[in-house]
Amino acid sequence: MNKHQLIKLFREWREDDENEKIVEAVLALPDSALDDDILDWLVEAYIDIGEYKKAIAVLESQRPRLEDDYKWHFRMGLALYRATGDEECEDDDSLRRNILERAKVALARGMNMNPPESALETADRYMERIEDELDDLRGDDDDEIDEDGDYVELYEEEEIDAIEEHIKEYYGDFPTVFHEIVSPDIHCDICIVPPSKERNYYTLLTMGMGAHIMNIPKELAEEEYGRAELLICLPPDWKVGENSEEWFWPISLLKNLARLPINCDTWLGWGHSVDHQQPFAETTELCGSLLIYPENVEDGADVCVLPNGDNVNFFEVIPIYREEMNLKIDNDTKALLERMQNVSHVVNIERENTCADYQPPKHIPVDCISDHSDKITEKNLPLPLINGANHIAIFMRWCIEHDLVAPEFYRECPDIVEGVKSGKDTDIREFILRFFDGDLEIYQLNFLGAGFAHNYYNWERSDAEYFYPADVDDYAEKYFGTEKYNSEEFQDEAYLFVPFNEEYYQGMSMYIERAFLAFYPGFADYQHGRSELAFKKVEKALELKVHVPRHFDEIAQEYKIAANEAKGKNYTPILVILEDNALITDPQDFADILEDSLNPFLENIAIVNIPSRSMFKWVEENFNRVSPIMLPTDERITELQSAAAEKFGAAPAVLTFTDEKSTLFMPIGLGQYTRFTGAGIISEEE
């Protein structure tokens, strides 16, 4: 049965209210058939049969691909809202409010993506219900910020006055402002400066983006580069205010760019380019953005100084073509601007593509087996030529096991995927030689895998913190010992002599896992799988059954908060789950167990049960939900912190939880922690 026939059957089942059949059919499909169209049917079916948590889980798996789709946000908002009707929310106002706030944010993001009027009206009705329920839960405490930090960042009154005066002075009066109806993170209005005699074009400017201080590089001063507002110039005949995609896309573009630093924890500045991945509208092939200083303005227009001394930088958005984006990426902003020197800064959707003839540099594979097997021949090493494929096959196998290969790979090589994932056929060296001519190519990987390979396998960044060829050499040195590694026997090619077996793969996997989590720490599903490995190792070392939390997503979110807080500091958190029914483990013994059973490449994350009665009592007696503060720990936790820090070079974070709340303690010094609170772990009926 092909996809078209299957979806037709899904429609019939939905009309007959037989959504359980949809769920059964989708779950029976192979992973290679589960594209987003099929997953959308699964989400809708889960919602219809009341399996809201499962719907949310499927939606989370789609987030990297569909986060720019208003339908995805509306589905997430609906699933979260419906989930507040579950039994565990009935007597837990804190949990219910938390989920309602998440639903509100999801709907708000979708409403800001210019959805069709009918979808907007439906979302608005749900938003009203959510607001009513939140009002009932808040009571008199209307000003409280929710515990997930989902509050709107706003300028102070005197700051917004300064921004308004700056716009009027340098860009013109703005009688029209497109006020944002729903603001999930910043309140981003669009000021419309109409055409004038001096500037015969519209100028649209954001007002509110600069309330958020961006995550700029350490070498830049936050007060000078941390805030920004954006503008775009449109021709005088542009139908500003029309809601169709043909005319509305510049406003959507400004709003999306304004939120990019928040959503991606990054920054925007002069020369930055952003790929929209598809044309802004059917009427143009423009599909990317370049940020430059504003043109045709007086000196001083590019910076507004706030009353506190902070600068708000103004950047003009120039829409660009795909080829122009490629030239800029392959070279630099200066090279592109030289090509575009005769292009007006006022948007022209039919303008000439200044880089239509641009040919990207000759493609270079990520790695080639021949580069390594040639060393065997040239140096007359006593090895089979296939050893030149060892580390490349390990990387590719890891990508297959973690679903990082391209969809075409699944379709064209299903036997290889099945063999690798089942563990029956894990030596894919000959396959790479035959099928890929011995090359590891970016196109063999999906979007996430390609990004990871480019980051981790980048020969131009060989001095980066994590570099795969360097890790291959490091493993070889640890395997043979430094003296033998540097011996004449290996002729500086010790990595080719490492036996190609399961031990080698498992050892290198830990290097790859470390680099991947550093590259993408928010990959919750993978983090879960990696943590299960830690569970198994600790379970074996302790000779007891280690409990795997049923609600790992909530714990993962706590750890994600901890990891964000640890950025730029000299520690990596160890995650320790505390439960009342766990066996007693001496802190020093615990640290020894970790050292013996957990390879240090697990990046100091361990999950194990130890007693928590005193910890629970201590938290309940002394603390309410407040902003992070420094707290002393009891003697047992201090000993654990000290012992683990000595063994791993990093102190442990400690997470405690009850049915009602969770508390994460991040170390800031020996015997001291900063406390963060969460919504707690949801209990389920057995």
C-alpha cells in the first residue's frame, strides 16, 4: 500500500471515528516510512483518542523540522491544552498552570506566523480559554512570572521613549504601528514610516527586539553589541498591511529574524546572513537575508543609546538570492557587497541576481578511504588496505545507529541500515568502498547529521575542542600507550593499527557521543538513550536494579537548564537522581564506582539512585519557589561533591524530586549550590 492509499484509508477511519486504527497502522510502519505527513496523522489520532502525552512526544520529534510551521505550533498548543484535563492535573494547580503556559506559548508562536484567518480564529478561541483558566489559577497574583521563564522581555518606559525618538529623528514619523497581538518572548511591534519626498519608500522597523540581550561572543562588549533592532525598505507601491503572503512576508521576515537570537541562543550583527530555505513568496526567488548598516540615512542612525548607556544597533535587512547566499558563505560579506554595489537597498522582488553565474568551490568529501589506505602502500605498512576505512566506517555506523543519515540512504540501502541497527552486520567498510567509492560525503547524512559532520570533521578547524581525526589518534594513543604509539613500528600511523572490532567501535562511540552532545545539547531523545547507557553501567557496578525514571523528559529539561547555567563556567554537571527507596552508597565508594564503571567520555553525567530522605526534608523545611540563590549543602552531599570533583574534574549537580516539585542544585563552589526549581515529576497510576 503506497502513501496515497494509506492516507485515504486514514481519512475513512477518521470519518468513522476509528482513530485507534490509525495509531495501530502508523506504529506498524517501518521507520523509513514515517515522514511528517504520516506523523501528523498519528498526532491527530492521539489527540482524538485522548493520548495527549504521546501526541506531544511525536510533536517533539518533529520540532527540528517543523518549528517554522504554524500548524505544528497549533497542534502542540492543542495537545498541551487538552493534557491539562488529565487526572494528575486535577489536584495539582502548579502542574496545570505550567502546562497551560506552555500551550499559550505554542499557540502564540503559531499566531505570529501569519496563519489563515480560519486557523487564527480557532487558535484565538483556545487562547481565550487558556487565559480564562490561567486567571482562575492565578487569583490575585497576576504579575507572577511562570517557573519555566516564559515571560515577555520588554523595554523600560524610558527606553521605549528613546527608541521611538530615535526612529522619528533618523527615519521619520510613523503614524502606523502594527502592534503584536500575542507576544511569547519579546513584544515586537512594527513601525511603518511612509514614503516621503526625501525617501520615496516605506521603512518598516522592529520595536522591541532590543529588549532582549543577545548571546554575543565573549570578546564583544554586551552593552555595545547585545541589543539590536531591524528595518527593511519597501517600494512606495508596496501594499503594506495586506495580509496575503505576497505582501506580508517582509513583516513576517522581520519578526522571525527578531526572535532568532532568542530561539537559537545566538546573536545578529553586521554581515550576518540567514537562510530562509525557501523563497519568501511565490512572486520572488529571494530566499535569504543579509544584515548591513542602514543606507540613505544620516550619521548616527545605526545606533540608539539607551538611558542606561547600552547601545541598540539598527541593521537593515537586504533580501538575497540563493547564489548570493552561497557566495557570501564561501567567501565573506565584503565579496558579496562588491557584487551588489549597484543593487538598491529598497526591496525589488524582480531584481537581477548578482551571483547567477556563481559556481561553488569544487566539492571536497569529508574524508576519503584512499587518503588513509595510500599511507599503508606508501609506507609499506604490514596491514590490509581495508584498514584505511576503519575510522570512517565507525563514524558512518554511529550515524546510522543514531538516525543521522539521509532519507535516500534508507531507501537505497535498507539492508545495510537493518544490519547495522540489529547488530548482525556492523562492518560496513566494504560497503563504503563499493557504494560510495570510498568517500564520506555530507549528502549521505540528513540535515542534523550533515551539520554535526561539518562541525566535528572539519579539517579547517583541527584545533577545535572536538575534532574527529584528533579523537581517532587519541584513542590509538590510549590503546597502545604513549611509548608504543610513538614507536618507529607505526611510522606515525598508529590509528591504522588499532584492531577493527566491537571494542574499537564502542570506544570511539564515546568520543563521538561527547562531541555530538556538545554540538546539540538539546537533542532530548538522544540524551535519553545515552543516559540509559549510563544506567546499565551503574546497574552492573552496583549489582542492583537501577530505576529508570518514567518521565525522563522532565528530568532532561532540568538538566538542560543546568547545562545552560554552566556555560562559560569551569564545570560540567553530573546528574544524580535521588530517591527514598534507593540503597545507601558511601560518597567515596560512589565516586570510585563511577570511575570504574563509567568511561570518562560520558562527559561526567551519571544517573544513579542514592537515599534522599534528608534531602527532601531539608528542601521542604527551608525553601519555597524563588529565584536562584546560593545554598549550603548537608555533609553527605558536600562529601559526594568533593569526591566526584576530585575524580572527574567536575562537581555533581543534584536533582531531587517529588510528585509536586523538582529542585536542581548546581554547584558554584565546594559545599555550595545554586538552586533551580521545576514543576516536579508527574505520577502515574500503576
